[in-house]
Amino acid sequence: MGGTELNRETTSLDYDNFSTYAIIFWGEEEASVIKISSFTGCDGQDATKNCIVSGLNLEGRDQNGRVWEICTINACI
């Protein structure tokens, strides 16, 4: 999800409008929001899976500072 879209959906200004985020939903009202630090090909506005460069592993940090590796194919390389 792009930062602009995420701010709109959460009615906040907590997210960078020019960044791309991955959101993992764990349960009702529980989610990890990961700010992607790797190049995605998305512009930060409205991110879709079509703008993610396939075959690259993405890295980012969640709201608690934990580092994540996100695979865009079946297995991380």
C-alpha cells in the first residue's frame, strides 16, 4: 500500500506519502505495518502488486523497529 493511501485509510498523517508499505493482518485490529526500504517500482501513491519488481527480496522495518524480509516469489533467495 502506498503511504498516501495508508494515510487516507487510517485517517492519519503517520505514514510517508512517498513510501510503500506492506501490511500483514494477524487478527481483528492487529496488524504489522512494514515500511519498505528496498526499491519497489511503486510511486508511494497507490501501490499494487503490478508495480512490485518481481524476483527481488524486499526489506523493511515495522512500527516496532523489527527488520522484515519479504519475498516476491515462492522462496527467498
